[in-house]
Amino acid sequence: MTFAKKALTIGTLATLGIAASASAQSTLNGAGATFPAPFYQRAFAALSGQGVQVNYQSVGSGAGVRQFVAGTVDFGATDEPIKDAEAAKVKRGVVQFPAVGGTIAIAYNKADCKGLKLTQKQAVDIFLGNIKTWDQLKCGKGKITVAHRSDGSGTTFAFTNSLSAFSAEWKSKVGEGKSVKWPVGVGGKGNEGVAGVIANTPGSIGYLNQSYVRGVIKAAALQNKAGNFVLPSLASGAAALNNIRLNAELAGEDPNPAGAKSYPISTLTWILAYEKGNGSKAGAIRKAMLHLLGPAQNQADELGYVPLRGDILKRAKAAVARIGA
């Protein structure tokens, strides 16, 4: 644009009385976990009329952390807290805080299997490939197709972390991580991809965020540490998350929580922001994150997530204040 045209445009806007706030619109780019994507996208959409436009790409926790470390986004998102070695590469400093909670459902598509209940051993044996048919679960007949993530995923970390807590055999043979060598099954990219595999494959079973359990996809009740069979829900997730103790970096986990009402595979998901180097975007980033930790928490349950409460929420909000210019 030439200087003359630029001056004309500015003058025209002033003449029309366009609000200054419209020209002050900030655009933020974030990327990472698919687990909380529906929650983030709903929350950030509400900010578009408030001077902040947030573009969130659900590319998986692994890719989100890599982009955050590389500095190509305004914030990252992950279902596994950032590792010390990764954080050390971020010269701008890391502000990490939990944004919402959730449960990871063992989800299946089997019309003649109503109210599936799994012990922790059965859950492990399905994903080890030791249980191959629905007959072995006494819930219908036919071959079981296992679905899992194909990409680096914090959902996978949380899920395999729990399987390792359930079973010494799983821990020694497969272990936990964002990516593992699956003994059996077919992969899907993102929670969306796994949900697609399950929905389109009768007789399949896999793992995904509770928010993706809908239609033909049903959640199994999983036996908890107390011996009770519990479905993933707001109440069972909240009971489990109350057992998580956060460290100074606001990271924490409990892969097999105690409590009669706790759902065994419950997790927090984290935002990664920069402590400095945000420039003129700093205020918009703080505004977006405080919205996420404020009004948006009231929508968490209806979207299939567990809202933050109490000390966890208080500490998360305090962390946002560290996001500077």
C-alpha cells in the first residue's frame, strides 16, 4: 500500500467513526493437544467480539510442545507437562498452568454389548492383545479391533501412564509415553481420528477424551483402585483430580487415584505460555487465558470436561499474571 493510500484509508476510517477497539484486534495463534480442543475452541470463539481473535490448531501435544519450543506460536497446549530438557530450550521462559480437567474413556462400538465393565487387568489385556474377542469379555461375539493414536499425544501419555500403574507387565513390555510401540491395533490421528476409527468400525475399542463419546461410541465402566466400576463423568473425574498434587511448575498426575468414586484415568491438560518476549500481545494473551480459567470453566461439563476448582484454579490464575511483555 502506498503512503497516500494508507493515509486515505486511515482518514476514511476516522471519518466513519470506526471504533478504535476494532483496529486494536489482536490475533493469537496456539497449537497442541487434541484432548481439550473442543473446550478451547468454544472458549476462544467467545473472545472474537472482545478484541482478541484466537486461532487454535489441534495438532497433538507432541507437535504443540515442539512448536512452543521453536517459538512459532503464541502459546502451546499439552496433556503431559513440559519436560525440564524442553523447557530449558525456551529462552523466553515458560509459564505452565492447567486449563481444564478431563477423563480418558475406554470407548467402544458394539451394538450387542450393553454396559461393558472392565477390570484394570482386562483393560490392559485388551491393549496388549491378550484379549482378542468380545466373547472373552462376555459381551457379544466377534473379533476386537483395537484403536489407538498414531501421533505423539498427551492423551496417549496419560492413558499408558495409567496402564503402567495398573500392570507391571504393561510397564515392562510397553511403558508410558506420548508415543509407544503398540502391541496391537490400528492408529488414528488425534482424538478426532481415533473417534472416527471407532465410529466406523463395529467391534472396535480404543481410548479418547470423554467429550468424544457420542452416537455409536459408548464408554466402558472401569474398575478403580477401590474396586468399584465407574463411568467417566464430571463427578468421577473431579473425585480423581482432587487427589492430584501440583509441584512448583504446576505439573502433577495420579495415574490410578484412590477414592470410591474416582475414575481411574483422569488427567489435567496444560497451557504453555511465554514469560517474556510477548510484546504488544501480552495483554491479549493474559485476557484469553483468564477467560479460559474464568467464564469458560462454566461450559466445561456440558462439553465433557471437568472444570477446575479451588486451589488448582487459584494457582493457575496466579500463573497467568507472570505472562509479560
